Amino acid sequence: FFVYRHIMLLRARAPSNSLPRLFCRFSSSQAAPKVITEVKGNVLWIGLNRPEKKNAMDADMLLALNDAYTRIAQDPAVRVGLVYTTSDTFTSGLDLPAIAPVFASPRRALKLLPWGRGRVDPFGAFGRPCPKPVVLAVSGACFTSGLEMALAADIVIADRTARFAQMETSRGIIPF
């Protein structure tokens, strides 16, 4: 509750365009980054920004999340990470057509998942966990990899539209 209240106070004091938005729609261009990171005070805001694919995670997005979580751990000015969506869907999970070729080869998958080399694993499955608190602000669908991020987070704030599901097992896929 304290973190949520603090975030709402920050948003109330700041101009409407100066902080990332929680629980709202945001239009983005094709050239926009898939993961937006911005430090505000002692908070690293991490925005999932692939609305055209319902924030489905491809290799670039997984690496960007890995970089952002590692930054939380390594940056002494950052005390907490806040992961949010810039659209009405937190994440629809993995972008299977884009990610399947990567995971088809164990060597390629290990290169994609560098969490064993001193980096932080956003999903809490392979590498070290984030030593600082991570808060997820969930709006809309939070499927598969998003649910795994939520399980690895310290605090999850969900609005009334939030829906959680682990769908890998119904498709014969082993979750992270």
C-alpha cells in the first residue's frame, strides 16, 4: 500500500507527461523501444511497450528486461524497480512465432538467457533474483511469462481488469 500511495503522490505532483502512466493506454510508434526505462527519484520505471503485439515478449524484449533488472541491482541510486504496461495488456506472454526458433536450440537459448553470468533473472527461474524490491503494476491480461514475473516480484498491484493465467501447460510447453 505504501508504494502504491507513494506512486500516486508522485503522479499527482508531477506534470501529466513527466511520469510513465500506470493502468492507461499509451500510443507508441513502430520505432519506440519495446521496454522503456527511466529513473525518477530512486525508482527505475520499466515500461512494457509493445502494444501492437499485446506486449508479447520476443528475444529483444527479454534481453531488455534482463538489462533493466540488472540495472536495478547494480545502480546504487535505484532503490526499487516498478514494472508497468503502456497499454491495456500487461503481457500476453511469449511471442511464440518469434521466440520458438531461439528456444529450439539449447545453445541459442543459453545465449539469450544470460542470467547465470552475474545478471538478474526477471522471472526468478534461472539466475539470481533481484536484491532490491520490484513492484509490478498489472493491468489487463498477465499471461505466462508475465505471471512468472509477478511470482518473482516483491509486490504486485493489480487493477480490476487484471487477469492472470499460466497457459503453457495446456499447450504442452514447460514454463520458465
